[in-house]
Amino acid sequence: MTADYPTALGASSRETITLLGHDLARDVMGSVGFGELAFWLATQRRPEPGEVRVFEAVLAALADHGFTPTAIVTRLTYLSAPDSVQGALAAGLLGGGSRFLGVTEDTGRFLDDVLARLEGDAPVDDAGWDALALTTVQAQRAAGRFVPGLGHHVHKDGDPRTARLMQIAREEGHFGPHLALFGAIGRVHSQVLGKTLPLNGAGVCGAALADLGLPLPLLRGFALLARTAGLIGQLAEELRTPVGNEIFLSVDRHNRSVAPVPWEAS
Amino acid sequence: MTADYPTALGASSRETITLLGHDLARDVMGSVGFGELAFWLATQRRPEPGEVRVFEAVLAALADHGFTPTAIVTRLTYLSAPDSVQGALAAGLLGGGSRFLGVTEDTGRFLDDVLARLEGDAPVDDAGWDALALTTVQAQRAAGRFVPGLGHHVHKDGDPRTARLMQIAREEGHFGPHLALFGAIGRVHSQVLGKTLPLNGAGVCGAALADLGLPLPLLRGFALLARTAGLIGQLAEELRTPVGNEIFLSVDRHNRSVAPVPWEAS
Amino acid sequence: MTADYPTALGASSRETITLLGHDLARDVMGSVGFGELAFWLATQRRPEPGEVRVFEAVLAALADHGFTPTAIVTRLTYLSAPDSVQGALAAGLLGGGSRFLGVTEDTGRFLDDVLARLEGDAPVDDAGWDALALTTVQAQRAAGRFVPGLGHHVHKDGDPRTARLMQIAREEGHFGPHLALFGAIGRVHSQVLGKTLPLNGAGVCGAALADLGLPLPLLRGFALLARTAGLIGQLAEELRTPVGNEIFLSVDRHNRSVAPVPWEAS
Amino acid sequence: MTADYPTALGASSRETITLLGHDLARDVMGSVGFGELAFWLATQRRPEPGEVRVFEAVLAALADHGFTPTAIVTRLTYLSAPDSVQGALAAGLLGGGSRFLGVTEDTGRFLDDVLARLEGDAPVDDAGWDALALTTVQAQRAAGRFVPGLGHHVHKDGDPRTARLMQIAREEGHFGPHLALFGAIGRVHSQVLGKTLPLNGAGVCGAALADLGLPLPLLRGFALLARTAGLIGQLAEELRTPVGNEIFLSVDRHNRSVAPVPWEAS
């Protein structure tokens, strides 16, 4: 007996193509926006408009941040291999790991873990969320761990995306427990840490995605989807205003040859 | 003097983040859909709603086609390296080369080349387009080259995406010369080739993207953006209904060991 | 002041090229084998011949294992994008993560951690190593963690690479504490686990690389280097005896369309 | 009937592992060097020592050239995603396309095409090769095409790798027609082009690999194999003397925000 491979995603016969159980040409093309479709593909349920608006706000928040390492990598790879747009995009996405894009996923998972361990009902007011946030931050500090989503190297007085995304989520009725806990962490952490740090944009995006019920193991994937659009923008700009070669030369020109130093095992 | 690196994409200061010259939090998040944003990032001009509808129809057409090589690759890479979602997505995108996703770009470029070489004005009616299409197909045949976008291994009687995308483009007033020429090729090619082939979905997408004025050297990039959403869907399904290991075993179990055969240089 | 970027690797002037402080053309090309060079590049010290022999035995052990997920991925990516050999190789390497190639690195790090925490001198005889191995396996079991490098899904009675690599390391005088501890784990683990598992090849490779003093954070990198040679072999075979399309079709033909199931957040 | 998948590469049973028809543990590990093994995997024939020496000289020539775009990309990707060594290596390799590493393959294929079109026997002396080289360079110039492998932006008076590799190939009896034609191009091109350009190292490597009978469609793959070793060296240096963050900041600090300029379709 040979296995078969079930899928609810794309399928086609001689006459029709279906996607998620719908006729692609008749019912999806022309009717379903791209953000909506990405949400639908990931969850196999069609989001309602309010969910789409929050989701697309997250994608906008994460699409491009200028000359990040991922943007530089995509431009340099295109410089080296202009025959392969897919290689330039893939190389840029490979920087979407733990340090940069990972904050979105780390924050969503962290908040979800706290909520999953809650005994009894979730808090019903700010005071309740603040109490939960306080014990959460205290526990992290006691364990010597950072609170994901807290702090930003540029927006030290507040990341403008954070308040805006919370507002949009409220407007659409999708300000759920992850955002509530994240907001409370923003209010109380200074009592524990002795200083006030901003709730960063990557973190609030993770909280919002978790409140939308998107798959936690793939939160990083949505940051990568957003970034794919941003990297195409970087390539389009590189075509007209190339800087890749100048970046390469700026490094190469400041190369300083030094003597080898043998690696010493620890 | 050190070079500087101009960009109109993302920029940030302590208080604000701008994207394409707009305040990201205030003017983009919550107001700009993801397809619209991707278009805007690639062209540095904000599309109007009709353009967005055509563009998003293209992205829907290309997002997922079931168990394509790219989908299989993403699932197998996730099986091997579940710690790296970015690696699984990047690996899948690397299959977006000349054979599969490349048709979109090849078709857009091909049609654009024909139009760029036109002496005099573009045709104004179907008869005019048919005449141009006829000489175009004849020239390709004489040169021993295929016409990109013609033919499909499954949808032999017509790819349902083609008529639908043309309809949407017409509804929105974006049925331009690339789609007109592509449609005419569909009407006349059998006179030259002696058989009727369908205009395929990847090809019509390339024609539509070209009519929208998107950067031709990056048409493949839009197919990759669509596919990124599809591959996230594949991963989300793999999390719940894994088939990667079964695919691997189905190959491994049918492995047949043969004797080496020395490579002979031509 | 502009930073400069120190490097002891490649450098060039109008007349000469140096690598690791040596004249590339005169002193490296024609004199230094490729395994030796890879070792030298990673550690910035030239290995002596015995080290090279052990190192190259490790690379041989890890180069190719037939139709692994990485091999399948490389073949399918080449099928989709034959214009980009670099994409096909990169896609295959992206499967070199925690589950498959990661064992080499995990084992090397695990053994090194145990040795680093040793109080007093390392054991001097088998009895001493057995005692250390016993407490090590007991501690892992108590913590509910696996011992890396132990067990194999095919070579249940012993992985032939393990004894051979230990023999080569002994012949060359590079059977150090990591291999000694790994060997002892092989002898004693059944006392704790109640069953006898083989020491696998990936694990013994990690132990040997650690004994050679190679950088622990990059042990996975050497497995990837070995695999790059294997994947080139896979591509060369695919050119002559293609199976990629058949693998794709075998999956596609057994595709079974099912109804979408909405994702439920935990 | 289910297809099976033939391979002469790795295979394993419960007791043994074979590679290229040989017992891996007994006959390959400890006996076969890594360069030799890579050659063998690619061609399915075991090279003799002289071939290995030429092949490894090529790999040494291509392994690392300091802060190339591929090296910068690997370092930046590791900065962003330190959890994924495979991602950092893969990203670097994706720069191995037409512009940089591609010269090796382009030169090998170009020379081979000329030789394949030869009517009658190949030249037997320098005068004969010079005559063939002259018509070859003239034909390229007439067609408005470059001669691959000719010219270097740094080594304007001669690339030191070129003479050295030719010498090694002669010593080992593997100075074949590709190298002979390439050498002749070096002697005669100034008669056609009116200036003297160096034969570059990437080009001579392609000629040498072609003379060794390695698969022409994969010549780029050998450059990528060499570069994998180089990129591991880059990562090992980055671990100890990190420059990735400084490179990122040097770009980010010189970011200049400009107004968007709408893309104009051609």
C-alpha cells in the first residue's frame, strides 16, 4: 500500500483549480486580498475583515526597516548573482533568525506560555493584568532572563508602532489576552527592573498575531512574509540606485591584514 | 569622503518611523493592505484600488499549487531542521527559478520586448493585435524558440486563471497592451503551430504584472512573494498533518544501489 | 574615524595573494590538500598530517548517505531551477539543522560540557572513563534528556563508522578525552538505560572533531562542508540519471484533497 | 508499479555502509582524502594522485578572497541568525552566481565549446594553439562578447594563480587542451583587443577543471565547495574577531533618506 498525502491547499484537475476548498479562479481571484489569503492559508479558516486589518497592520510594521542586515545581504547577493532573484531573496530571509525577526515569535510564545500556565480565569481588568505582569517580570528577572519584546536600541522613549497596533486591535475587537498582558508588562516592568523600557514593535506584533490565533510555531514566518515584500522593495531600489557595490568596496577598502591566531579549544 | 546610501524605504529616528516617506504608524499601519504595500514598495508609487485588485488576483493565482517541488522542499527541510523556519522557507523559494516560477517573468519580458520593438503605434483593435501576434509566433517558431506562457501539462483545454485574470483586468481598466498581445497569441498561435495550446496562468500573470507597470526584472519576485504565503500554508499543514517523513521514506525505501559509472567528458 | 576590518584569511595586492599569511600561489597551491586547508582556515593553524587524516575520515563519514532529505531537496531544487546550481546546493544545506546533521555538533558540545565541568584531572584509564560516563548517563536520564550520539535507526547493532574512526584516531595519536568519554558511554549506558544502543557515526564524528580542537560552535559547519561534496555528487548523478521529476510526480500523484480544518490556538 | 531510484552514491544496510561501491568504514575512511573524495563523488571514478593535486590546487585558489560579498553576507547572516550556521553558509553560497564565482564555469564551458566545434585534430604546438586562439578572440570581438577569464580588477599585471596552476598541471601531466587554448588566448589577445589583459585565476581554474574531465555543468559547484571551506573560516574568525555588526552599522549610519521616485516602465 502506498501512502497518500492529504492537503487542503491547492489542488487541480483538468478543468479546475481549487485552493482551500474554493474554486481559485471564480471565488478567490479578484475577491480575496493578499493579506487575507496569507492568513487563510496559514489557518485554513477565512479571517473576517477586522482580523485582516490587524494582520495587515502587523505586516506593514515588519516589512522594511531600511538598511538592516537582511536588506544588505539581499543587495550584496544580487550584486554577486544578478541572474538569481530567488537567491537574493532567500539569502536575505536567512537572516530572519533569533536575533532580529525572532523577537516577534519569542514574544508571542512567551506571552502564550504565561497564559497557558494560568490557573483559574484570566484577569478581567487592568489591575488584574498588572498583577500578572508583575509576577511574570519578577519570575524572569529571578531566572536571569530577559522579557522578550521589551527594549529598543533606537526608540528608547517608545516605539510608535506599539501604541498604534494596540489601537487598531482595540478598534477591531481583537485586543485579546496576549496584548493585554504585553501592555501590562509595559506598565509595571519598571517596578522590577528599575528603569523604563519601551515595548518594541516586533514584540507587539507577536502579541497581536497570537491574539489572532495564528500558529505560534510559525509566527516568525509572518515576519518573513512581510520582509519578503520589503526585500523586493530593496531590490527594486537597488536596480535604480545601486549601493551594493559601494557597500562591498567600503568593507574591502578597510580590510586590514593581520597575522593568523591559532584557535584555542576551551 | 565616505559614501552614503540613499533609500526611500524604511527610515527611523528616536520618535518616528517612516516608510516610503510616510509615517509608518500613523499613515500606513491600519490603512494600507499588504498587497497594496508590496506594490508600493516595489514601485515607490501608491497603487490605486483597481491596480491592487489585479495585483492581488495575480498573487492569489500563484500562491499555492499543492505538492509542487517547492512545497515538497519546504516540508523536507522543515523535517530536517525544524529549528529554522527561515531555512525551510528559503529552501522552497530557491526552487523559484527558470522552470517553474520563471514563466511569469519570461512571459512578461517576452511580451514587453515585442512591444518595445514595435515601430509605429500599438494596434487599436483585435485584428491589429492578431496580426502582431501572428508575426510574433511565426518569428519564434522560425527561431526554434517556444512562446512563453503557452501550454500547460494539466489544464490542456484552458487554464481557468487566464480568462478570470483578463476579466478582472478589464473590469479595473488595466487590460493593457501586454494582456492584449497575450490574448491575441492565444487566438492565433494554432495557425502557426498546428495545434491549440492553452494560455497558462503563470504567463497571464506575467502579462498582467507588466501591464501594471511593475519592474520587469523583478516579475519573478512577485511570484516568490505569493509563494511565500503558500509555503507558510504548507508548513502550517505540515505541523498538523505531517507528510515530510513519509515522502522521505517513500524515496529511501525505493533506493536501488547501482554500480558507479565514470563520467565521460563530452 | 572609520573602523577597519581585520582578517587573517585571504588578502591580495596587485602582485600577490596571501592566505593565512602565506603566499597562495607559491606556498599553498600544489602543497596543501583540501581537507588540510579547510582545517587551517577554521583554526588558523596548520594541522599536522595525523590530524588531517582523522579530519578527512570524518568528512568521508559524513559526505553522503544516499537519498537523505538534503539530497532529495537538492535534486528537486535543481529540477525547478536548473539555472542556479548555487541555489540547489544551498537548499540542500539548509536541511543541515538540528535533526540530521546537528547530531555531530550536539555530541561534541555535550562531551565538551561534561569535560569542562570536571573537577580535578581527567580519568587516566578505562575504569575512570567508565565511572565518568556512568554518572553522565545517569544525570541525563534523571533530567529526562537523551544522550546525543547514542542510537541509530538502521545500524542497530553498531555503526561501522564508529569503531573505524576510533581506530584511526588511535593510530594518529588523536584519541583524546572526547572520544574516550564517548567510548565509555558506549560501554556503560546499558546499565542505566536497560538496553544497548549503538554509538552512531554522526556522534563519533563530533567527538573526534572536538578532540582535534576544532571550534565547537562550528562543528555543524564541518558536517555541512562534507555534505557539500556529497550534494555535488547527487547533482552529477541527477544530470545523468535524473530521478527528481519522478520523485515529484510520485508525491503529486498521491496527493489527496481534503477539506480545510481551521487551526485552533492552544 | 512504483519507480525506484538508482544511485551509486551512499547506501546502507544494518551492518554496512557503502559509498561509490566501496565499504565506507573499511576502504574510504582513513584512506581517501577529502579533495579526492569530492572528485570521486562528482565523477564516479577515483582520480589518480596527479589529478587530485591539480584539483586541490584549484580548490585552494578559490577558497577565500577576503571580504568578498559572499564573506560579508555570511558574516551578516550569522549576526542576524546565530542559531543557524547552515543559514549563514547557504546565504554566502547564494552569491556564487554569474558575476563572481561564475567565471570559473563560464571559462570552462567557453573553452570546451571552441574545442567541440574544432574540425580536424587539435593543434599540436604553440603556433597551432595561437592560431586557434586568435580566431577565437576575433570571433568573440566580432560578436561583441567578452572572452571569459580575461582581465582582473586588481591583478592587472598578471594573476599569480594562473602561472602556478599551469605549472602544477604540467608537472602532473594534466595540461590538456583547455589549458593550452586558455594559455594561447593569453598570448595573442592583445593583437585583437589592442591591450594586454591578465588571464585571471577563476578562469584558469575553469580550464584546469575541464581538462580534468569534471562535469562542465557543475564547474560552479567546485568553486562553491572551495568557498564553503572559506566561509567556515570566515565564521570562525567572526566568532573571535567579529566585524559583522560594525559593517552593518557603517551602512546604517550612512543611510540617507530620500523621497520616493515612482518606477517608470520602460
